[in-house]
Amino acid sequence: MLLSNPKTWDRAETRSEAAPCWTEATHGTAMPASATEAGVELAFEEQIGAMWCRFRFAGRPNFSAPLLGALRSFREGLRAEPEGRVRYVVYGSTEPGVFNLGGDLALFCRAIRLRDRAALEAYATACIDECWANHTSLSLPLLTIALVQGNALGGGFEAALSSNMIVAERSARFGLPEVMFNLFPGMGAFSFLSRRITPALAERMITGGRTYTAEELHEMGIVDVLAEDGCGEDAVRDFIARNDRRHASLRAIHQARRRVNPLTYSELADIVGLWVDTAMGLGEQDLRTMERLVSAQDRRQSRQTRAIPQSLRAAA
């Protein structure tokens, strides 16, 4: 099903420009405006009050600086909407088989070798800014939903965890591989996991470095809705249809959860400081392991690009 009013939003739309309002129809197709710029692809489904926000990657399917900037622009622009019109924000991906593979490992390696602590701090802070906003429902009367249709690794898993709820297709895979290169997930994994499961189990997941199926995480209570493959969007719509009359109570429940087991921005920021300290201490062997993962992402992206018909690549 093609959603109504698809739109792309990239870094070119800055904070200084007038905030866009989706009350007027936008035009175009689901094809990204540019295949070379990371951003987000937006579509508003008015009948259910859902804003679909899909990551659009340029190159590696991770949280690049341009993608983080696009997400910030999106949530700032959302404030121009009449209150109550957007009742759900659903995050997903335009990349087949991938929700998000996490942090920009190439940036990490570069900054560590250059001893550029400020670059790591700036990047990590941009990440927790988005996680914090997502966790707090963008400070708007809405619910945030992560729709995971593929791999959510490292920061991609953290991003999903920061949502009010997670809908995942059965073939989706989740993992925190940072221990492979002597690091840990520092942009919210421990904070968000330990508020869904016990801290001991959260630590075991982080230190184990293994990949989990959507079904395993559903049994643990981390994934809220388990959908069959190819049915993730329908599962989101079904959830909204069944619960929309309880929208106010669901929002209140999430607010109560945050009050009973509060998470502060300063907690996330403190852990970022620990993450930067640890990253700056990585050795050359750890960095080479990180670079091998970058190469693996590049090979995957190359295979994916070759699978797209030439006519579509030219149109993009």
C-alpha cells in the first residue's frame, strides 16, 4: 500500500526556514528526491493520525550526521502541526532488510586516530538528543512506534528501544555488537533496556554481543507486537485501530512508566562521557575490527545497489 502524501526531508531544510506543515498536500512519489543525500521520507496517514518517518540512507545504512540532522529537523517541524492531528509517529526504514545498523563506525575510527574527542562527543550527543526526544514522545501528545523490518544493530537497536513501543516482523534481528571491538553501546542501551527488563539481563545482553530474534525479544517483553514478515505496517495499523480510543490512557501509561522508573537526560549524557573515554582508549586492533565491520557494511550496500534495476537508479 502506497501511503498518502509521501515527502522527503534532508539537511537542506534548516532550522532557520519556516517550519513545514503537513496540513497541505505534498506531492511526489515514494522515490527519494536524491539517492546521494541521507534524510527521512515522510508520509502522513490522516485517517489514523500516523506520521510515517522512514530513514533514507546514503551509503551505509547507519546513523550518519546528515540523517541525525534530518531527524532533528523533522521533529522540530512537527511542532508546526495543529495539536492532536499527529497522534502517532512511526519510525521505519526504506532499506530492505535493515532498520538501522547503528553508529557511524568510520567516523569513530577517524576521530579516535586523530584524537578528536570533540567530534565523538558531538556525534554521541546528537544521538542521545534523538533518543531522548523519542523516549519523551517528542514532548507532544503522541506515541512513538519503532517498526523494525530487518536488522537493528547497535545504535539501531538503541533507537528502537527509545520508542514508546516496538513492532517487529518475525525475521527482524537485534543485537549490540560493540563488545566485538572492546566498546559498549553508549547512547542509551543500558538505560532503555534496564527499564524494560532486569538490569542483570540487560547487562548480559550487552556483554554477550549475540544477536536476538524478534520472537525472543517479544517473549522477554522488549518487542511489544510481533508481526509476520511483510505485515509490519498492517500490524501498526491494527494496533492503532484497536487502541485509538484509548490513546489518552496509553499516553498516560507511558508517562506513568517514566515517572515510576524515571530516566533523565543527564543519565544519558553521563554515559556518553564514559563511552567517549572508553572509545578514546581503543587500540589499533580494536579499530581494525571496527573497520572490518565498515567493509562488511559497504559490501552489503554494494550488493543491494546492484540488485536495483538500472532504470530505477537513474530515476533516483
